Amino acid sequence: MNLVDASLDYVRSISPYQPGKPISELAREMGLAEGSIVKLASNENPLGMSPRARDAAISSIASVERYPDGNGFSLKAALSARLGVAPEQIVLGNGSNDVLDLAARAFLSAGRSAVYAQYAFAVYPLATHAVGARGIEVPAREFGHDLDAMLAAVSADTRVVFIANPNNPTGTFVPGAQIEAFLERVPADVLVVLDEAYTEYLLPEQAYDSIAWLDRFPNLLVSRTFSKAYGLAGLRIGYGVGSKELIGLLNRVRQPFNVTSVGLAAACAALDDLEFLARSAHINRRGMEKITAALDELGLDWIPSAGNFVTFRVGDGAAVNNALLRQGVIVRPIAGYGLPEWLRVSIGLPEDNARFIGALKVALA
């Protein structure tokens, strides 16, 4: 038996997560100048990070020889004041992916199961299978979550249900009232992880207050991130909010110093920059209108999105993606989600969106 054969069967069965293609990689492959490439593959904020966050990050570099505050006191205090919860109800993560993984490590193992939707975020099955648990994938309804079917899929060994709202990669949205009704019916010993990575992009009429549900539902964990609307994807910082007892469990399996001092400083500053957050949402709405209008003009189907991206059907996703790459435009193929005819494009700056639209017309010609 070799070393690989000696590893865990369920680990060998996992297909690693495939991130969006980096600009530097495409430049090498195609012989393109990096400055000529437009990346619209990873749902990053086209405005970058807030000036306040940048200044705070630069200032914090002066003390990077020191370990960060392992409890994240300042950021938890800021989040506590913003959300109206106790600091003990907040866990910090190395991105919200880390929070999802903490939930899986605390509640899942061999002999247990997790429920998630078809076409939902790829990290849900990854986190589930990485601890030897069984994944129950529930068929999507109109590319999104069918909460009634997900509730029916909960079995005696189910300990976690993952819900992404808005969903990635399809952008679908479940009204808050439907999620609240789901929480009222799900067994109390099943943890519901409500992944709200894109919640800052919701329209005012879509907004709901999941944090207000925590007192009624101690089995609810709300997961959020600073990677999207706040523009701190490279600093990897997210957080989860739940009951004190739940967060205490997650802290038992959390790695020490899982959030960097630079990330903590930047996140504290970003949280206070409400003007930047509003600009990010505004440019996203305008860009979404521009891109979806172009998709309509081209006669392409697309899925209405509540996030900062839109998923559209092109027929041969791989061929169209390659044609875009040759023009220096990176979008996200999603064949790995079972959608080989579809591509996902992030909303960029006006000039980036125009570049994408032009390149797509060429790719489809």
C-alpha cells in the first residue's frame, strides 16, 4: 500500500474546488499583457477596497511581526454594535468559507448527513465530504432552492442544512419570509447555515433581517463575508453569527489566529465606510442592467440575479469561454455545477462590462 492508498477513502473521492482563472495564468497561456486582461470570474468588487480599509491595512503592516488578536476583539465589537448582538455570538473566519467549514467540522462526521440544493455553492459538498459525511443534494427549482423539498430531504442522520441566499452561481433569491417559515419547521437539532455572502447587494425591497431570528432559532448560523461588497477578497475575512452556545462550539474547532492582523484592521475600517458600500451596490445595479440588456439583445437566456454576477446560457459553454479567453476576458465556466451550457460573469466597471459584451458578440459570431 502506498501513501495515497493509506489516505481516507472519502478524501480521495473529493474533486478539489476550482477557483476562477487568475489574470497572470491567462497572460502566460495566451501571451497577453496582464494589463489588457479583464477578469470577471470571481465576483470581486470592481471598485477594489474602500480607501479607509486600504489606509488601515497599510498602517497595520507596521506590526505584522506580532500575532494577531486571536479573539478579534475590535472587529467583534464593531460587528456587535452594528448587528445588535453580543460579541460572544460572533465567530471570525478566514473568509466565510472557513465559517462553513467550522460548521461541518462541529456537526458532521461519518454516519451523518448534510442537505444542500443542486446548483448551490460548491463548498457545501466539499465541506461535507471532507469530514466523511453524506451529502444530500436536492433538485433545484428554477435554478434555486426548493425549501419544501429540502425539508422533506432531512433524514434522521441530518445535522446540517446549507442555504445560500442569494445563491452562487445562479444568483437566485429566496424571500426572507420563506426562509423564516423553513426555520420554524426544521428539526431543532439540525443546524441551518444561512450563507449570506452577497446580502449587501440585495435591493431594498428584498432585504430581510436574519439576525433578528437568532433569539427564536438557536439552530441558525448566519454566515457573511468581507470578500464581496467590501472588496477584501484577498485578505480572507468572514464571520458567522449565532447563539452563544453555537458559536462556542465553532470556536472549539477554529484554528488559532485564523484571521490576520491586516485583515482585522481592514475589516474594521471597511465596516464603517457606508458610502463605499452604497457606491458598490449602485455600480452593481447599473452594470447588471447593462449586461442583462445586452444578453437580451443577443437572444440569450439568463437567470435573474440578486448578487453581483449573472449566469447566462450560450450552448457550448467551453467553446464560448475559450473564445472569450483568447480575447483576454475571463468569465466563469460552471460545467462543474452541472451547467455545461452556461457561463457566469461578474459585474465590473462600465468599461469592463462593455469589453465583455463586445467580446461575447465576437465569441458567438
